[in-house]
Amino acid sequence: MTQVLLAEDDPAIAEPLARALGREGYDVSVQGTGQGAIDGAAAADLVVLDLGLPDMDGLDVARAIRNQGLTTPVLVLTARADEVDLVVGLDAGADDYVTKPFRLAELLARVRALLRRTASEAGDEDELHAQDVRVDVAAHRAFQGERELHLTAKEFDLLRVLVASSGTVVGRETLMREVWDSDPHGSTKTLDMHVSWLRRKLGDDANAPQYISTVRGMGFRFETGATRPVGETV
């Protein structure tokens, strides 16, 4: 089971977040201090790190984790929305950040993205599957059944990210960050166009999707083939 270390001293944030991570299937360990996070990082597959810890600055915690030689992904929670502070955080060894207040769905998507990236770098995800769609990451090829899909580079990356998280919603901001490496709060018109093109190549119908569903106000979900709950927005 994937081990997630949550370093957060505010019970109002730590408790519901730990429950949500647990529902995602992660084994969650909560630490309320920076030193506890440093001591527990070696046993974690991912660290969710609040910068406002009581005993030491979270940036120092991130640096200490990296100084141990650990490559464990670190997702920073911060109320410091200033760009300079965020850059400093990434320079300190953080892999990604979420600014407070945050949407739970977006934070969980970031967690999944970091864990996917780590698994991919370890060579554990050379092929991704959902329904009859297969994505050969190493060969940069995608198939629907026996038919090869002829995709542009961005369409391929979009399909790869969606299939890797099949069955769960991937936020618009996450897709903009992972596929276009752009400001996640900027215009997502390009994303909508690429989803439309990808649906067309899959033979999907946006009004009754078999593959890619739109979850209004959140993002997109690649269906696993299970029947959606009645009344769910598509």
C-alpha cells in the first residue's frame, strides 16, 4: 500500500485530509511537527507538507528531506501565494504545491500525478490500460482494440494522463500543468478543444460518453466501463 506522510499541525485540515487520502487507498501517517516529518520521510512514498509547522519552517523541512538523499515527492501546502515564495519552495526541494484554501479534488489529483510520475520514472508504467484503450508510454503509441490511434503529441499526453487516472476525475488545472506545462489558472479553451478532438478519434459522443466524461466545475474522467450513477453530469 502506498505510504503518504501528512505533515500538518492544524487538526481542522489534517483530519479530513487524512480521511480523504485514506479513502483513495493510501496508508496515511500524520505528523504535526517538522522534525516528525523529517524522521518519517524515509518510510513514505509521498510527503504532503504544510509550510506553517510549529517547530520549524516547512522549507527547512523540505531541504532536510532532500539532504537525506531522499527523492520522495513532496507536495507543499502553503498560504503563501506570492510567486517568489512558491519559487523558493520549489528550489528547496518541493515537487509541487497547492495554495490554501484548496479544493480537495485538486489536491488529490496532484497527489495522484506525483505518484504516477514517480512510478513512471521507475519504469513501472510502460503501458496503461482502460476499457479497450491501451497506451504504450515507452513507444509513444496508443491503441483502441487492435486499431492504432493517430494522435498529435498533446492528444497523446492528454490520453496518457486521463487513462493513468481512469475512474477518477482529473482536474482542469492538473491537465493544464501536466500536458501543457502552463499556468493552471489560465484559459483552458485549448484543453476543451483537445478533449473534443480526442473524443472524435475515439468515436466518443460528448452527450453520452463511453470514454471521456466531463465533470462540470472539476475536470474530466476516463471511464473504466462501469455504469455511471443516474443523474451524474457528463
